[in-house]
Amino acid sequence: MTKRPKRGVPEGLWQRCPGCGQVIYRKEIDKRMGICPRCDYHFYVSAKNRIEQVLDEGTFTEWDAQLQPLDPLEFEDKKKYVDRLKAEQQRTGLSDAALTGSGMIRARRVAFGVTDSAFIMGSMGSVVGERLARLVERATTERLPLIIISGSGGGARMHEGILSLMQMAKVSAALARYDRAGGLFISVLTNPTMGGVAASFASLGDIVLAEPKALIGFAGPRTVKATIGIELPDGFQTSEFLLEHGYVDRIVSRDKLKSEIARTIDYCGK
């Protein structure tokens, strides 16, 4: 009698939750928009999934997709920056760490942007900054509510030097003009929102929402602790800690975010 080979468990069928440590059936997590059914831990979701979760189906129109990253400094660390870009583009299916465009949220047209930590930690290079600045400028011209969901743990992208750092000021200046024109900017902070992103556009929303237990700040907690040499408070740089200290306006679970944004737009008369 021929022995049949043992069938292994297909890879990716189960996933261990970093929040509660339980092994969860992957389809259960996906069904709940990337939220653990046991402890409500919010898993990473891609920029494209964010669009599907927040905007009405089939309404997203991408803007400025033709903008492509370059290697002006011919930067090289463990690998050449140009090779790193190609590898990230193939792995993620994104041309850079931000997607921008317009869409509908419960039949309300908005200008919409999202950054994705999967692409070089969502760091803000020239293309990310330019796409976001153009998004804000077009929202100003077309008088649209502006929604940006930030998932950037990399801050400014070191591979582009000062060309990356200047994006912080460029996007912030565009937001100042948008504000003077009477626009409504809703900033949504997810895990992680750090560095130059947190220090610029992500913190400038008229309304700042955050997902539960998201890491939000400039330098990471280990860096802060090593620099100032003292013990940090429990939950330091989590969205709950920052809500308590007035940095964010409300913590919103991912499955309620779409309705919360729609209500906020209506409440503000936009």
C-alpha cells in the first residue's frame, strides 16, 4: 500500500495576533477589515485595501499616477536606491508610498490620499510629497473635503536627502492655503505614523482621528528613552495616550471610520 504524503497547512492560512497572541484564521481577520476578532488589534492593511474600505465601491479615480521616483543623489547603502525602488515596486504593486485621487464617501465627493508603510516604511520622498501637495491644491481648487490616511513609519526618506525633507514644508504650505480657502481636512493616523509625516501634514488636520493602539510620534520610544534617559509613561506614543493629551480628537475603529468621516463632513457643512 502506497503511503500518501502528509498535507501541510497552506502558508498564510493562519496568523498570530501581536495583540493577544492567539492564532487566528486569516479569513476571519480579512472579513473584519484586518481587525482581530479576539482583541480588536488592527493589523496592517495596504493602501489599496484602505481605498476599498473607506470609499464607495468603484468611485476612486487616481491622480498623478504618472509621477515616478528618481535617484537624484545616486544614493547607495546596502543596495543602490534605484534597485531598492524597483524591488519595492515589484513587491507592493505601488509606484511609491502614496496613492491620491478623488472618490465618494457615502455619496460625498472627497479628495483622498493614503500612505502605505509597506513601501520603504511609507517614507516621504519627492513623489509622495508632490502627490500630496497636488492633492491638497486640487482639493482647494475644487472645494472638496480632504481626507489623508497616514501609515508612514519612515518619516522623510533619507535616500533623497534635502529633496525629501523639503516635502514637509511644501505639503504644509499647501494645507495652509487650503485652510485659508475654508477647506476641511480630516487626518487619519494609523499604525505607524512617525517622523516627518507626523511632524508635518498628519498633525495639521482640522479633525485628527486615530486607529486604536496606533504608534504615533516623531522619534520612536526607544530613541526618546535613550536620549532623555528617563522611563516613559505607560502607553507612550499610542493613540490612547495622545487622545488623553489632546493630540488627537477621537479614536475610531477601522470598521466605523467610513461612517465617522461622512458624519464629520456633514457636521462641518462641507
